Amino acid sequence: MSLTLSAFSGYGIELEYMIVNRTTLAILPIAEKVLQRISETCASGLRCDELAWSHELVLHLIELKNVEPDNDIDALAAGFQSEIQRINDLLEPMGARLMPTAMHPWMNPRIETRIWQRENAEIYTAYDRIFDCSRHGWANLQSMQLNVPFANDHEFARLHAAVRLLLPILPALAASSPIVEGGDAGWMDFRMESYLTHQARVPLTMGKVIPDTASSRAAYERDILAPMYQEVRALDAQRILQHEWLNVRGAVPRFDRNAIEIRVIDTQECPQADLAIAAATTDILRTLYDEVNAPLPEQQAMETDVLVEIMHACIRSAEEAVITNAEYLRLLGFPDHRCDAGELWRHLIGSIAWNQPEQREHARPPLQVMLDYGPLARRIKGAVGPECSKKRLMEVYKKLCDCLEAGTMFLGLD
């Protein structure tokens, strides 16, 4: 985001995908070759039209993002889908394709991880030295990062409070990582379960993942960023990592672009699903930001530990997580004192995210699938079955790759 925008006037979307062997679905560490091929076909390097591709920490991962903020989330889905199809066309002669979801279902990061060694290699080397990146939560993860702008401290405080309230239940809608190393992970969102501790060696870089209340840039830099930089200094004498992107809370202010980056949303089976979640998220955030259900001081007073408990339940059980904190439900406008996360999402989407149908025409069908059949993790588990055999996993994840290429929702195997 190169411009300072008012809240909800434009959005930045980042989607991560893994490159896999077209036949075996094993990861392929060929991102450098793919990005080189993309650069040869785009007039402006790695930017094609309004979207751009970039490398990430590991060589089997590529990120796609819109270059400039866009206020039409629905329209972005078509652009992302077009780029995915174009990249798959480039990958096909290499015997490769893109795979969606938040984790590879049988990757062993201890033996398969390959760290990026070219641009920004000193950053990735420092991360690997300090945090050991050959692990789930580092080498095996894909997420959507949603950037929502703010123009000043007043907007930042309101937006941060709204994001903080919604974070705990986002995994209930977006979980897509129920399988790890060929078996049932035990959590519907194992990416987030791994994320909770992936930078635990430097605790102040992540806190409790759910951030504490924040009211201004100066206060945030003083209370969060400065102590974080001080803590990591013993491990990072050259100050390679002492930047605001070292902060890995579930939502982090990016003051370099005046946006809050939401990091707890798993990658889905196709961009239509990802962007539908982004649309629902921003619509609900707008209602909270506008203090429709409760004023800002009441939102900011919600205890972080309460939000953490709800988030952990949603990471484990997704839409089946039971929420019993009446104050939290009141702040979200839910009319009862107890519900499961699926009920809460049906209420929020039904009363908030769909109140402008002409702007959410493309988001409604994917969201309805999630509400009717559960998050992608639930649908994956149903299709894999209780035995979780390698043959069945191959069938399910090949179908998921097909869904990504075609831009369709995953409803199980035919």
C-alpha cells in the first residue's frame, strides 16, 4: 500500500501457494525457476497487470498479491484466478502445478525444506538460525494476508479494536489444514496451531497472538515494537530482523504502509473462496468499526485472555467450537449468551456481510458452501475419511488442485 488511505477505502490481499509435482503432489523447490519464467512473460518484471508474484522463505512457495490497494474485493477474485491459470500453464511443462490449502498434507519439513538463497537471503538465513525454519509453522504453511488501511491514530484505534474482536473466530470459517504428515492433525487449523509457537524463542515477537488493545502508533512503537527489538538483539546483533515485520501477532500494524495486516486466515481451495472470506471479514469489521453493537471503549476493554481462549477453541474445532462468553457475543451483536462458532458466523454473515447484495454477488455462493458444509478443513476430513490413507489423500488433494485451477469450490470427491 503506497498511499495513505482511509479505513475500508482499499484492501491488499496476499495469497500463498505451494508448487508440487503434477503426478505425485510432492513439493517442488523450483520457485526461482518459476519466477524467472514469469518475469520473462511480464513487461514489468514480476508484475502482470495489477497483480504481482514474489518469493517467500522456502523454495516451493510463491505469493500472489495485488500491487495497489483495491476497494472492489469481489472483482479481485477474477484477477487472482486468471494469474493462477497462467502460472499453471507455465508449470505444466515442468511437470508441476499449484496446490491450495494451508499445509501440504504429507510434507516432512525436517528433510524437505529448502530456504531461498538469493534476494533477501540474509533475512531468511537469520530467521532459520534463530527460529529453525525446517518445521511446520515455517516451511509448511500457506495463508491469506488481508491488509486493511488506516489514515491516522483515530482510525488505527478503531480498526485495531475491531480486528482484535474478530480474530478469534476467523479460523472457524477459514480453517483448511486438518492433515499433517499423512495423518489427522487433531486440529482443524493445524497451521494456526503451529503458528502459536513458531517464534516462541523470542516471546515478545508474538505475544499471545491475539494482540492487546492499542490506541496510537507512538504507544504501539513504545510498548510493543521497542521491547521486541530489544529482546531479539541478543540473537540478532547485526539487526537484520529488527523491523516491524518481525512482529507476528495475528494482526499486526504495518506502519510502513498504514495498514493492519490480518494473518490468521488459511488459504482456501480457490481465490473465489479466499476473497469471499475477505469480503465477509471487511464487512463485519466495518460494523464493529462503526460501533453499531458497542462503543469503542467497551470493545477495547475485552480481556485478551478471553479472546485467546476463544481462538484456541476455534483452531481446534473450527465451526463446532462452543463460545460461552456472553460479553464477547454481545460485542459482536449476537442475541444469545451461548452458541457455537458456526452459529455465530451464520448470524454475522446473514445480518452484516450480505446487507449489500449488489456488492457481494460473487462472495455469497462460496460463503454459503462454508456455512452449509463447514470450513474447508471439515470438507477435507469428510472426503479423506477416518483411515486417512495415502491413496485417499492423493485423490482428495488432486481434486483440490483441480479446484484451484478451475476456480471451483471443494465439495468432496465425486
